[in-house]
Amino acid sequence: MNTIYETVDPADIDMTVIRKAGDIVSDGGLVAFPTETVYGLGGDALNPESSRKIYEAKGRPSDNPLIVHIAEFDSIYDIAADVPLEAKLLADKFWPGPLTMIFGRKPSVPLETTGGLDTVAVRFPSHPVAREFIKASGGFVAAPSANISGRPSPTSGRHVMEDMDGRIEMIIDSGECSIGLESTIIDLTSGVPMILRPGYVSERMLKSVLGEVAKDPAVFGTAVSGQPPRAPGMKYRHYAPRGVMTIVSGDADDVISYIRGKIDSRTGGERIGVLACSQDVPGYEGADIVVDMGRTDNEIETASRLYDALRRCDGENIDVIYSEEFDTPELGMAIMNRLIRAAGHNIIKV
Ligand code: AMP
Ligand code: MG
């Protein structure tokens, strides 16, 4: 398939491109588009054939449900069976924005879109290009992240090209995503609202609106034994670079000297990459690549650089990756959730 590649300036949106993209989706095709979190791989959420194509293009298991993206609040009444008061409170505060809410599913949403579940995940993104694209596509766009399943999510048009060129009808490139981590997911279908995936909208922010909030024990490390996560995607290997990755946790000096030791003592020809905060970058001289993850007091910078850092290591054919821990106050939970999965839970305390 020949993939059409278009650049759209969010500050001056070319509606000819948006209309063309909308027509592709309405005709059952797929278009990758920018959002404030990561790039999405969009198809018509109400067309089962489109959802099947999304799974195929990503190589994603079809029991892993898609998020339905809308461009106005009232659209939720067409797809969600019950909309509790909490949803309105959360929408007032965080929509449009990086929050996904889970509701009961209306029959208008095919089971192909929800991975067979009787619930539906809904998000109203804030990115101006995403909003216009969703409207032009009929108002309901099913979209997972626009990466090959298992790889780091795309946060730039170039990342999408790497994974999706030749697999979908069109890519809309609007530069880098401002947040760079997937949306927070909150389940509103039973009892106390429960966070199923951490993201930019933090536990503290959710509590400020809802009072009480629970966290899925299978995702936040408190599960008793082998209980599966309630967001099905969280059970899969995710966000993974090709190299073997280790997170090194401890005081800054100890972490630097541990990783330095690994760099200095390597014997084979393995290529080593390091993910480090700006302050520590000079400490890792001798590594094949040192990715500057931003200053520790700038969490959003670290978040938005994470997936690009992992892809850069792949681009440099890195065999072994060491990462510092980025356990920052507000976004640390979301950043570390991705990093730990990228490292396959490989963490060393020094
Ligand atoms: P992605 O679009 O790649 O960010 O993945 C979307 C994720 O949202 C899935 O992998 C699931 O973990 C989660 N999700 C989507 N729909 C539901 C749902 N109905 N119930 C629980 N989790 C969901
Ligand atoms: Mg994804």
C-alpha cells in the first residue's frame, strides 16, 4: 500500500488534508494522527471491519481493546450505556485532554472495537488537529497508539513512518507530542473509580475531583497473586526497545559509578546506551549513546522524551541499555510504569 504523508501545522490547520483524512476513515481506511499524548492509529470506531484492520496493521492481539476518540462531550451518549455523575465532573476538569474513561458499552459500538468486552473506553483529546480529524471522520475514531505492537509508542511523525509506512492509507504529521505518554485510564463502571493505567492526569489530580480513587492492584504492584490487569493491554510486553534494558536505582553517585563500571569493563563488542537526567549526562562518557532525559525538575520534558529515547537506542543498534530511575513527584508513576515494562521488570538496586 502507498501511504500518503501529510504535514499539518496545528496553528494553521489545512482543512483540505483533514477532509481527505476524514473521507479515508469514513470509507473504512486507516489514518495515523497526532494527539497531545502519542500518535494514534485511527479508524471508524463503529465499523467492525476498520477495527479488524487496526489490529492487523499493528500486529496487535484482538483481545486488546481500542479507545474510542470523540470531539464533543455529548457524543458519549451515543456509545456509553450509563454515564455517571463522576464522568461529568472529570470531563469538566480534564476534557479535552489526556484522560480515558471506561463506561458500559452501547450496542452501537461493535465488539471488534472493544476487544470483546461489554465496556467501552472513551477519550476526548485536546490536540487541535486530532479534534478536526475526529469531526471529519464522523465523530467516533477508534485509535490505539500508532506503533507496531510491543514497540515504543510514537511521539513524532517520523516514529509513525518507521512503523506504519506501507501499512495504512495516510499519516498526518504535526510534529512532536507535548505529553508523550499515553492517557490515564479510569474505570467508572463499578463502585469506586479505579485507575487502570497511570498517565499525565495523576492520582492526586483525580482525587481532587472524585475524593476516593482506587488503583488496579495488578498494575500498581499490590496484587496478591497473578490477578490479570483490568486494562487488557497492561498484560502485554510493551514499549520495548530491541536492546536488553536495566533500570538502576539508588543514590545518584552510586548509580553513576555502577553504570560507569559496566561501560569501562565491557569486553565484547556490545554497544551500550544510557538514559540519564541532564545533570548526570557528563558522568557516562564512553557509552555509545547517552540520551539526555531532561532536568529532574522538568517532569514533562522527561515524559515527552521517553519513547524517542528508546527508539534512538534502537536506531544506534544498542545491545545493552542502562536507565536511571525517573521517580518524579507528579508524573513519576506514569513514567516508571512505562520504563519498567520497557525493561521487562529488570531493576537493580545499588
Ligand atoms: P493504546 O490505545 O495502545 O493506548 O491501548 C488502549 C488500552 O486501553 C488497551 O490496551 C487497554 O489496556 C485499555 N482499554 C481499552 N478499552 C478498555 C476497556 N473497555 N476496559 C479496560 N481497558 C480498556
Ligand atoms: Mg499502545
